[in-house]
Amino acid sequence: MPSLERTQRLGLERGLTAAAIVAGAALLRAVTGVGFANYDTLYALTWGGQLSRGSTPAYDTAIAPTPHPLVELVGLVLSPLSPRAIEDIAVAVAFIALAGCGWVVYALATHWFGRAAGILAAVIFLTRVPVLSYGVRAYIDIPYLLLVLCALLLIAHNPRRAAPPLALLALAGLLRPEAWAFSALYLLYALDLMPSWARRLTVRATGGVGVSTASADAGESDRRRPGREQLALLALAASAPAIWLLSDLAITGDILWSLKNTRHTAHALDRVTGIANVPQYIPRRLGEILRPPGLAGGAVGLVLTLWLTRARALAPAAAGLLALIVFAAFATVGLPINTRYAFGAAAIACVFAGAGVFGWSLLPHEDPRRRPWIAAGAILLVGLIAYTPASIKSAHREMTKLARQEGIQDDLLALVKSRAISLRCGRVGVPNHAPVPLLALYLEASPREIANLAVQQQQSGVYVDPASKAVETEYVLDPKDPIVTVGVPQGFAEVAANRSWIVFERCV
């Protein structure tokens, strides 16, 4: 009976958690007022649609993003639905993942530093403008972060139960390859393959407060996993890189296509890469996410917790350090040092910011260090509150900009719906690469059927031109992307228009 009651209680807690996450997603959607799928996600969904039609995904189009096998699988599964339904589901999943990340940040900070720290950590994380910006555009980095943080939460509660975290990391590894490194390192711990000093440190960091290093170390040696279980864990950890590499090989004939294409695109778009830029740009990327009060709160919280509650602080400190090391390592092989790749480290910094403000509650009431920590926490909290108007203004500015992009995109899709844009006369031409995956998804076509006139010519078909200079400059992937002015191809005549786009056509 106690076991039944416990099962019922766990079921109720999970149901309430799921309901809270869904409610949080709805609230975020209402507050931001924006929600659409970005370039990378649209491409992956389009490639999934190509697979459903029995054709090879067009990875080789100009400025194509890195393939993400899990999103392509989603596109394949959703292919019987309409393009609008597919995009709407992708956006809904993105908001649920965003709210889910907030909940897991709360759960991690609560586990290590108390409920008050958890609430503040989640609030800080969910109010970071870059996090919201990438979340409302359904970037894969938010679901990826959710999977990694969930794996970390499982490890924090039970570090020896290795299969569920490795399964989550395997799914994450089909979204971003950094998860491969996390899986490999955790696998070394799970299979007791770490050096003794590293294993003792890891056990101390993940084994929970109140577990002595000696007893935990003895427990490790008494609980060696059987060979079959070890092979199963190894297979889980290897599954994501194996699927990704074999997918590249099957589709392109090059097992390293994703790496080579990502480096090529980063070079073409003049993105910051390389080990030489790591010391300068990784702190800058964290600052872009957290802003000064969040960065200061994370730093002060890290110092205070390592000094005064070390047993609790070791695990999140190790997780944050590992996230930064993996971020830097991938930059050294030519991958871009993008802001969104620092979300994992930023989430851990939010945990420490919450601890910096409220971690003093972990100290006994008679501890003389409690009062100075309360004072430091109050100063941090005042700084966070004082910066709130600036954060709100920045978020409003970003959401307004994205709302304009969404409106331009909706105007483009209105022309598709009216059949003013179609493949009846041949390929559809566009002035740059930004509209390519959107039109390919909604026309249920290969991206090769959408001609980017910035890099190729068009003799016949439909050409879609911006109706104003504002549309030309606002509907871009990145303000730093080069803008090439493209003229209407010779012989094309205007056939339709709306506030954002003009459609020209030439059938031969």
C-alpha cells in the first residue's frame, strides 16, 4: 500500500508539473505575442518532407544550415499534415520546451540551493532576451537545452541510474553534437572508467549532501555493472553520433558532411570561430545572455556557494565548467561561437544567481556567516530589480522586431495560399536565402526549386521581390548578413502584390 500511495503521489506530481509547463508555455506565447519557425527548423522540416516523398534531402543548397536528424524525423512523421499545421506544431513544441527549461532550472536550483533560489533562477532564465528570442522562433537549441538539463536533473537525483540520462542525451545528440561529449564523459563515470581521483570527485559532486567520499567510493566498487548493462549503456551513448554520421553518409556520401558544411557556412557568413577567439567571445556571449546583473549574480553566487556550501555547489559548478569547456572545444574545430551555444552555461549561471541571493537559507541560524550573505544577496536582488525596466524595454524591442518579421513572413504565405506563388511556370526566385526553406515547406517542394537570385540566375518561373526597402532589410536571418541587391529578372511581369511582396512571372 505505501508503494501504491507513493506511485499515485508521483503520478500526481508529474501531472501537475506537465500542466504547469503547458500553462507556462501558453503564458509565454501570450506575453511575447510572437511565434514562428526559424530558418534552420524550416529547413529540417522540409528535408523531412522530402524523405516522406521518397526524395533525397537537399543538403547542398546555398547557405543551407547544419542537418538536425531528430527534427528531420519530426518533419517526416508530420508530413501527412498541412504545412501550416507542421509549423504550428513546431512552434508549440518550442514554447513547451522553453517553459520546460524554466521548470528544470527551477528544479535544479531547488535541489541544490532551496526553493527560493529555484524560483529566482527560473525567473532570471526565462526573462533573458536571447533565450526568449530563440525560443519564440522555434530554434532547436531550446529543446536541446531541455533534454540536457533534464539529464542533469536525473543525474543530480540519482547519479548511478545511467540509462535514462543517457537516453535523453542521445536524443539531444540528434539535435546538437555537443551532447556527444556530455554522453561520453557521463559514460566514463557510469562504467567506473574514470581515474580514482576523478571518480571520487565526481561522486562527491553528484552523490548528494551528506554522503561521505569514503562511503560513496566504497559503494562504487561494490556496485560494478554487469557486462550486458555496460554494453547497453555504451550503445546508448554511441547511438546519436552513429545515427548522425551514417545519415550524412547515406544522404551525401560524406560521413563528415555536417561538420564540413557548418564550417563552410560559418566562413561564408564571416562568423567568429577558432580557439583564438574563445577567451574574448565566450565571456561576451554569456554577457549578452545574462546582462550585467545576471552575470554578477552568477559570479557572486558561485564564489559564495563554493566557499560556504561546497558540497552542494560542486555539482552545478562542474556542470557549468563542462558546458564552457565543450563550447570552447567545438569552437576550435571551426564551429561558430554563437550566443545560443552558451545557453547551457547561462542556465547554470542563473542557478548560481538564485543561490547568490537566497543560498544563505542553507546555513544554520546561528552561523555568523549567514548575515553577511543576506546582505550580499539583498544587494544582488536590488541590482536585478533595478535592471528590470531596461530588460523589459530590450525584450519589447526584440519582440517588436520579430513581430515585423513574422508579419512579412505571413504576407509571403498569403501569396502562396492565393497561388500567386507556385511552381506552375518553373522555379520560384527570391532575393536572398532567407525565404528559401519557408517556401519549400509550404510549396511541398525541394529547396532546389527555390532559386536564390543572389547566387544564381533565373530565366523563367515566379520571382518574389520585396515591396519596400524596409522588407529587404528586416527579413534577414542576421543583421550582419551581407545584403545583395537583386533586380527583377528580364522578361518578368508583375502579377500580384501585397504590403510586403511583389510577385513577377514569366512562363515560357
